Amino acid sequence: VRVKPTDHNARSMPSHHEAATRPTGDVAHPHSIRETTMSPRSENNDAGEKPTWFSGFGNITTPSALSSRARAGTRRARVLIAFVYAAMLAMNAWWIYGAYGNELRAVELGNTNLARAVTDRMDSTFSETDHILGALVYELERSQIDTELFEHLQPMLVNHVATSSKLKDLSLIGKDGTWLLSSFAGWSSAFRSADQAYFLYHQENPSSHTRVGTPIRSQTSGEWVVPVSRRFNDADGNFEGVVLATLSIHDLRAMLERFEIADGSITLTVAEHYLIRRPPIETETGQPIHPAWRAAFQGRREGTGKIVSPIDGVQRLFDAP
């Protein structure tokens, strides 16, 4: 059998005509790598324009454009951070302001409650004293003032003082200012009150109301006391004398010690004069109140406000019920 020879070169190599008509860069084999070359466009070359390069990955961004975009992004980031910080600062300021307002209202409420509690306690003390004076005036105005009456009233005076924790003394003073009777064991008829403010008030004023005076030094003990007095008349309604009760400032201050206070004080005044203060300042007792307090209460008897303390110069809240 004769086998026909095969021309492998003829089958594998393209002809000259085929090589000339095949596009440049194409590869016939399906598994070969396709190559792409970048060539300048020549559409406008005939017009003499400079050829531009074409890329399949998009336009090329210059360094100056990148820098501009980066600066714009940085500015936006800074503005956002500043806004966040401003918002946080505003929220914190609002929270602090709200907390301060709540704290201020709590302090004002505490001051008001404390002032009312002290006032109620003092009112109770003076009300009790007023009842005792009223009972004595009732006896004096319906009885003949003589030795027999004094013998009847003496144990009553002693008993009232003994049963009261605030009363220091009870005394009867005649229309000329001479003492007629007293619960104090060492009293003397040489004691006189004709020059005392409470006696002069009742001598000139027909009112039967009880008067609370400014602190004075007791004639019996020498300590500071608060005079509480009331006028009594004869059968014709003329001035006959004064019934005097004295309250111990020491005992009243002990009453104030039962109230808990922080960095502050409690001050009791009578007729624009210092009565009691906690913590105590002995030199203030019986003295006129500071002008700053007088100005704070000008035209009113009660209220809440702020005042620069005349003692330490610190602005403080005050409450006067």
C-alpha cells in the first residue's frame, strides 16, 4: 500500500495572502492570549492636531485635581467635627443649666420649709406666753389689787415658769414702773422699769395686744432675754400697769440647735433688731439689723431672694416666711 506524503508546513503555515489580510494582533489559536496595543488616534491627524491617547480605564486624573478634592473632603470633615462638638457642648450646657435650676429650686424649697418650721416653733412659744399673760390680765382687771391678790398670784407665777421650758420670769409692774410681784425668788421692790421701752409703749398705747420687744438685759439674772408684755387697766379703763414675761435667749437658741443646717444660718429678728442667730454672734444680740437686710425687706415682711451676706460677703439665698 502506498501512503501519500503530507505537507505539514503547508497546513500549519498560512499563505502569504492570508498573512497579509489577517488583522494585526489577531491570533488564530483559541487558547492564545489576546494582546491589545495602544495607538494614537489618527482621525484628526490630517487636520494637523496633536494625537490624543485612548485608554480603556477612563480619563486620567491630574495631581492638582486630586489635591483639590482632598482639601474639599478635609473641609467637610472639619465642619462635621465642629458641628458635632458644638452640638455636644450645647447639650452639656443645657443639661448643666437645667441641673442648676433644679438644684436652686430644691435649695429654695428647703429654705422655705426650714424658715416655716422655725417660725411655727417660735409662734407656738409666743402664743403660749400670750395665753399666760392673758390669764393674768384677766385676774388683775377683775380683782382688787392688794396684798391678798399678790399672795394668790405668787404661786401661779412660779408654776407657769416651772412648767414652761422657755419662760425665764413673770412679773407684775405697777403704773409708776415699780415691780409689784415676780416669780424670781430674789426680786426686790427696788426694781423699776419706768424707763424701759415696753413700759413706755403700754403707758402711752391703750391697746390690749401683747407686745414682743427687742432683747434686753434681765434685771433679775443679767442675761439676754426677750420681753413679752401686756397692759392691764383699772375698772375705769385707765392704765394700771404691765404684766411682763421674759423668754431666755439661751433657751431659744437651744431650740434652733435642733434644726440641721449646712453652710448657712438662721436669724431671728424682732422690730428690726437681732434676736437670735445660729451660729451665734453674741455682739449682734439686741443690735439693729444690717442695712442690707433692711433694704432686702423694704416694703415687705416676707419673701425669697438673694443677698450679699454682711458677715462673710458671700451671695446667699434667703427666705422670710
